[in-house]
Amino acid sequence: RIDKYLKVTRIIKRRTVAKDIVSAERIYVNDRLVKPSYQLKIGDIITIYFGNKKVVVKVTNLSEHANKETATTLYEVISEDKELSKNDKVLSTPKKVKIRY
């Protein structure tokens, strides 16, 4: 599940927050919109939109559990754009979702 993977890798701190972000259409896998239950495979490319920030990572390993030291070995950061320009397009219009912290 992509929501659990985002939590295990510590890209997103909480699974419920990861689920909310995926449901808000802010996560794409291989340029396709996915649901929180999407089963990842090694080699998948995940694109995450955090407000004005875009992060693209490649899945290098899958694990049910990871500690702080091994979490970063589960993915490889391909690109990280701090500011999205007006020319960058989110593939769909995101839904407004309350994210609980």
C-alpha cells in the first residue's frame, strides 16, 4: 500500500496524513493518479506534490518496517523542486482535504 510505504520511509510522518494526501490527488505513481491502497513495485516512480513543492522518488526496496537509519534506503530521490512555477502543471485539480496532524 502506498500510504503505508510513505509512512515507513518517513517521507510523510503519519499513515493517516499519507492517506489523506493520496486521496486529495497529490500523489502519482508512474504519472498515474493512485488510491491509498495501490500496491507499489520496486522501480515505481512516485511524484508527490506538497503545496508548492514537488518531490519525485524511485522505489528501490519494499519493507513492512524500517528504522530511522534504513528508511532512506527504501527510496532514491530523483528530483526535488522547491518552488513550482506557473508553467508546471499538477496533472489534475486537487481536492481540498483537511489534514489532521
